[in-house]
Amino acid sequence: MVFNYGYLTWEWTERLRGYTYPLIFASIYKILHLLGKDSVQLLIWIPRLAQALLSAIADIRLYSLMKQLENQQMARWVFFCQLSSWFTWYCCTRTLTNTMETVLTIIALFYYPLEGSKSMNSVKYSSLVALAFIIRPTAVIPWIPLVFRHFWQERKKLNLILHQFLPIGFVTLTLSLIIDRIFFGQWTLVQYNFLKFNVLQNLGTFYGSHPWHWYFSQGFPAVLGTHLPFFIHGCFLAPKRYRILLVTVLWTLLIYSMLSHKEFRFIYPVLPFCMVFCGYSLNHLKTWKKPALSFLFLSNMLLALYTGLVHQRGTLDVMTHIQELCYNNRNKSSASVFIMMPCHSTPYYSHVHYPLPMRFLQCPPDLTGKSQYLDEADIFYLNPLNWLYKEFHNDSTLPTHLIIFSILEEEISAFLIASNYERTAVFFHTHLPEGRTGSHIYVYERK
């Protein structure tokens, strides 16, 4: 959108994604570009800092809400729980649509008509929910019980629908349609395409499926981490007016459980709801308060620092190496990179900021209905050596640099030797290698 080069994944060619959210970062990039400050480091860090700032605003809104509903002491405990959650640390700076969905959900909750809230504003909260829906259509899931409760308790029901919900829905959807019309070049209802693909056709299963109970047995306990016993304890202590928040958490888990493709990040938006109950638990503790706080803080910090700074870091480090190759190499015009890893393992052009010829193994899902469909990455991993000899039968087509996980080295060593590649860099990736992912990343350069 800004530099006229890059890569668009199949979701964009199939129009499953909307431009509203990327527009935020594209605007930042455009300003940097116009100021001549578009260094690769700023392109990497500014979106993260922008997302972190939005997450911080949402956290403060949660604190303010609890201060209104209860008191400062109670608000502090909820705030402590929110800030000490390893999963919040892990996600809040990432430019995932789930992160933005969570930010908008917390801020919307601040304006939601909860009993005792002084900041309730139907127009503001419904506008934020509508915006969250535009960015990620599944954002509507946690809001179904909340909006239904609001509608049920509202005296002027018709007024609420005709003068608030319908106009707000119309304005935000129109805005989204116009933005997507500009960039796609045709009228596209992205939200419908997204729901059709993920819910009606259930094609998300292509990227893995889990048993129905996965969120309850693994997903939710892992996301909550050591907060789980405090959450359960808090559920028994919290007043009746917070029951709607608990219903929202359970409802969201149930709905997501019906979809085959499951990920931890999908339930991130209900994590702040859980922190309200954790705060109640901590507030209630008397004798064990200090050990409980120390336990929560230390266990979460260790996990946050490990997952944020150590675990799976190789795919970022290797891009720094590629970027240096572009900026320090006189022969960069002849350089080319082939990333032979499970698709989308590494970041791409935003971390290089140079139109370097790069390629990775593709993995679009089957949209044609073939029964025995295999993507490029699957075909490659069936017989990597055979695939490479077929693909690069001519020496002139060989890339100058190959990036692989350590696990693949032995299997393709014959090709590497025959094609004159030598290992020039090694990066640590993870202590927990599995499947196609190795513990280290190797960079091979052609002599």
C-alpha cells in the first residue's frame, strides 16, 4: 500500500481480509516515508509500539471501570492480575487482529451499561463493538450475551434499535465497504467472506483441527496459566452483577469449541473478563495474600519473558541477517532468498525493506474442492530432495541463500553439496522442536 512492493497472502486475493486494520499501519508507514524516516528498524518497531500503546489504554480503561464499580483497592487487584498475565504480555504488542479485537472489547466494556458504572454510553460502546466486528467478524461472539442483556433490560427497546444500533451498524459497515472498495477495486463484503470460509465452509480445518473440548481442557487453562485457581475462586465470590461476564466467557468458549480450527489467541478477548474474578479472589485473601502475589508475579513473568524473548526467536533473528545482507552487500542486486520452512514461519518484506527476490513454500487451502489436495509445502516435505532437484534442474535458477530448520539439513545434504552451498549462519530457535520445526535455523549461501 505504501512502497508498491511486498507480498499478499491468499486471504487477500480471496478477499477474506479487510483493509481497515492494516490502514492504521499503512498510514504510519506513509508518514515515515514522506518524512524520509522509513528505516527498517522503525518499520519493525513502530507498529508494535502503536499496538502496545492501544493495549495500555485498554488496560487503564479496565482499571477505571473497576474503580467505578467497586473501589480503588479492588481496581488495583484486577489491574495487577491483568498486568501480570503472561498471555497479555505475549499478545498485547503483536499486530494480530485478535489484539485489536481485545483492545476494543475492553474499551467498549468501559462504556457498557453494567450495574454501578458511571461511564455508560450506548453509542460509544456499540460503535466500538461495530468497529471490532469490522476488523475481525468473530469479535461479535463475546458481545452476543452482553448486547442481548442490554436489550432485555432496556425500557425503550425500539429506540435503542432504531436510533443507536441500526445507524451505528450502517455507518461502520458503509465505511468498511468504501475502504475495501478503494483497495480491492470492487465492492466486497469481507465480513461475509470471512464467516463463509471459517464457519459455513469450515475450511479453517485445513490449518489444523482440535477436539471439541480443547478450549476447556487445554486452551483456556494455558491462556489463564497460574491465574486459573484464582479465577475459579473468584467465580464463587463475585457479586451477582458480574454473572454476565462469566456467562460471556463460557458462551465464547462454547461457540469457539464448535469450530474445528482452534488457537489460543482466539479466546484472548475474554481474558480481561477473567481478571475481574481473579481480582476478587486476591482481594478476599487474607493470610495467603503475599505468597499468592509472589507466586502469580514470578510464575507469569518467567513465562512471559521466556515466550516473549527466547522461545521461537530464530525466525526474527534470521530476518535481521537477511536485512544486513541487503544493506551491507555490494552484490545485493544478484541476491535471492528461498525460505524452505513451513509457510509463514518468518516475517517478510517489512523486516527487510528492500525489494529482494524472496520466496517461501506456499500453503493456500483448497478452494476448488479436490479430494486429495496437497499444498506446495506438503508436496515439498513428502520428498524434499526430489522436489529440489525437480525445481532447480538449472543452476541459473538457484537462489543465492537458503533458509532451513536444522531438522531438514540431513535430508537435503546431497543437494546442498552438489549445488555448492555452505552454511554461513546459525540461529537458535526453540528448546521445544516439533514436527517440521527444528531447534535451530541454518542459512546456506551459494559459493
